[in-house]
Amino acid sequence: MIQKIRQFFSDVALEGKRISWPARQELVESSIVVIAFIIILAIVIMLCDEAIRLVLQEIFKWVA
């Protein structure tokens, strides 16, 4: 059991050495893309939410 655990952590360390980390510029550009996408998605969801709210508000006016 202990040998398996040691082998696991040895394999993890070996895989960690194989990781190809992005350059700083690539990391910054990717982060900007992700942040922009999140902002655009938030705006789209906000607009959909507002449209649904207005539709439901009109429906409730007709019912009441």
C-alpha cells in the first residue's frame, strides 16, 4: 500500500516536470479573452432576464 502511494507521488512529480507552462504574454492574452467572454455572457444573461421579467409582468397584468 505504501509503495503504491510513493509510486503515485513519484508519477505526479514526473508529470509536473512535463508541464509546458504558457509564456507570460500568452497567459495575459488568454486571461483577457476569458474576462471579456464572462462580461459578454453576463450582459446577455442580464438582457434575457430583463426580457423574461417584462413578459411575465405583462402576463400578470392581464391576469390580475
